[in-house]
Amino acid sequence: MERGAKLTDIQKCTACACFNLRKATRAITQVYDDAMRPCGLRATQFSILGVLALAGPSTISNMSHFLVMDRTTLARNLKPLEKQGLISIAKGKDKRTRCVSLTQKGAGLIRKALPMWEKAQNMVIEKMGEDRWQMTLESLLLIPALFPIETGGASAGSGMEE
């Protein structure tokens, strides 16, 4: 321990927002991953496919903004989905943009996975209780607005590319 740091100061870190949100995220993600395992989707993949199902074809930049994910990470997560034929990625209006679309196979998998997602969602709400879940959801929806991030990745530019 660094000189001058007290154990009580270190103990304050157990209330760290980042640590506790990541810990909660890992626990909740496991619930959804387990529920959707029979259809071969992970919770993160379901979210990406769900965005495309709701919004329709989208640029990587727009998707990264909506998902609050940098473009590099999103592009890396899109590759296996494209390889499986769940999405297609085509050139956009100019050389810098790429447009992502849900394929028929991807739409079918979303429909297959939806009841599994609903089972996980219902389990989370049941364990938390409806009131606590609604308060948590309101807080979670507020966080990205309070702490906007650059979704361009390490080499972020204007945010308009891809």
C-alpha cells in the first residue's frame, strides 16, 4: 500500500460506480447468455441484432452511438455476425462509411431468441422486484446522457466516418 493511503480510504473504493456497474453487468450478462445459449447467441450479439431489427440498416457510426460503443469494438463484434450470415456489411454513400443490415437469417434468429431473452428478462425483474427494476432502469437510461462518450475509438475523428 502506498505511503499515506489508509485502509479506510481504500475501502471507499468498494463503492466505486465503475467497479459495481461492471460487476452487476457481468452477473446480468451471464443470465442472458445462459438463457440464449440454445440458439447460439450471446447477450451482446442479441443487442446488436436487436438494434438492427428495430432501426433497420444503419451505419457503423450510428450503431456505435446508439450502443454507446466505440466503432472499433463494434466492428470487431460485427465480424462473427457477418461470418454467420446474420448481418451484411456493405459500402455506404462514400468510401468512409459502411452500412450494416440484418439478413433474413439474422431476423429469424432474433425471432427464435426473443422468447429466451424474455425468460431472462422476466427472471431479472422477478428477482429484483418490479419497483426496484423500474428505479434501476430509470437510472441506467440516465447514465449515458450524464456521461456522454466519444464512440470513435482510439483514433476518433469527427465521429462521422464509418
